[in-house]
Amino acid sequence: MTIALQVRNELGIHARPAQHIVKIASRHKAEFFIEKDGNRVNGKSIMGVLMLAAEQGSTVTLTADGEGAEELLREIQTLFDAHFYE
């Protein structure tokens, strides 16, 4: 499954949002990747997520495959919709 989401919070995906993403992803067995501008990283790696340097207004593509993939993407979408609780 793949979805595209826009980063809407003012500071983009910095350390705290990356931590939220990795925490959610780590609870699921599904493989999880995030892609921005052709760079694809493991969504369960905080360093990988930070390396994307996803600023406000950028679009990221999330891909999950395997057990719990749909739930994982739904939870991540909720996180994005909540502006990473900032």
C-alpha cells in the first residue's frame, strides 16, 4: 500500500516528529518506507527519516507492505493530520 502526504507543520519532520513516526512504525510487522524527492529510507530508522529533511509543504510517499500495513499507514496519516501533535 502506498499513500502520499504533505508535511504541514511549520518545522517539517525534525527530531520529535521523526520519533513519533518511528515509534508507530516499530509497533507493526509491516515493512515501511518513506520517500521524498527520489530518496527512499526505512521508516523504522530515525536517522533515515531525519535524512529526508522533509520541510513544511513537501510531499512524502509512504509505502507499507505486509502484516498490519493498512493500520500502520492509517496511524501515520493520523499523525500527519495532527501536525505531529505540535
